[in-house]
Amino acid sequence: MAYDFWYWSTIPGRGEFVRLTLEACGIAYRDRARVDGDGALMADIEPHDPGPAFAPPYLVTDGRTVAQTANILFYLAERHECGPAGLKSRYWLAQLQLTIMDMVAEVHDVHHPVGVHLYYEDQKAEALRTAHGFRASRIPKFLTYFEHALSADPGDWLAGPRWSYADLSLFHLIAGLRYAFPLRMATLMPSFPQLSDLHD
């Protein structure tokens, strides 16, 4: 049975991390907002058991809603072998995925440092100051952590010899950083050869 996957129809955002795993693991799903429109997403988000999702992305399966990107990926990995199955690896990958999502939130906040309710145009001066600090210190700090994480187990992947949803998410994170901060990433990536190899 295919999952119903809900995320905004026109932006990749947090939903893309889930899509990558669904596609890479060959998991059947329906990308509902892309088929039925964002109006259908707004109508669907409220009435769920055990309760509504705060925001997309979320999966609906067997009358159950699973929300939050990292939680969805953990759920899929448990049921579809999207990564190593050992207890240590499962929680290590969940920890890494949560850290990836922390960085995604910081990237978003670079363009919305005053408030998410304001347009970027309403906070350009503050965004410029925030972007400077993010490029100078936060990107290198996160990349250093992820480079070390790739050395934690022998092998080419975060949990050793087998790829996982967290590896896909790290690929997507690097791709997004290269898109959003191309000059800074061009200067930084030679210092992170394992991240470059994983992305490539």
C-alpha cells in the first residue's frame, strides 16, 4: 500500500529529504499536494489520528499520521531497511538527521532573522548581518562536525559500509548550501574531502 505524502507542491524544502528516501528505497507513495494541489494539503492537515501535524511534511498510512522530517525518516528506515538495522546505528543516524535539520533551520533563518512572518524584503539589512556570521562561523562548524561524523565508522557512509537516509539528507544539504552560498562553499569544500566524496 502506498503512503500518502504531504508537502507543499511548488517547493522542495523539508519535504525533499523525505522524497529522496522514498525514491531511493523504492517505497510506493503518492505526492498528494503535487497531484491534488496545496488547497488539498490545507484541507487534509487537520483531521488526523492521533492528532494533526503541526506543519508539513507528513505521511499518512493506515490511518496514522507521522510528521516532522527526521521522525518520518526514522519511521521509514525502521520499516523499509533504508539504512543499517543495528540499534547503535539507528540512533546515531537519527542524531545526525536531527543535526542536519538544525542546520536547515539556520539556513532558513539567514533570510528571516527577524521573523518568519515577514518577507525577506522586510528584513534585508538584518539578513545581511546574519548571513555574514552564518558564512563565517556556522557553515564551517557544521561541516567540520559532519566531516568528523563520516570518520566515526569505517566505510564511505555515516554508519559504515551501507548508505542510509542520513547520507541522502547530507547530500541534499550540501547541494542546497552550494546553491544558496556558492562562493563560500567553493572556498570551504576543499577542506572537507569526505563530504565532497559523499555528495559526488
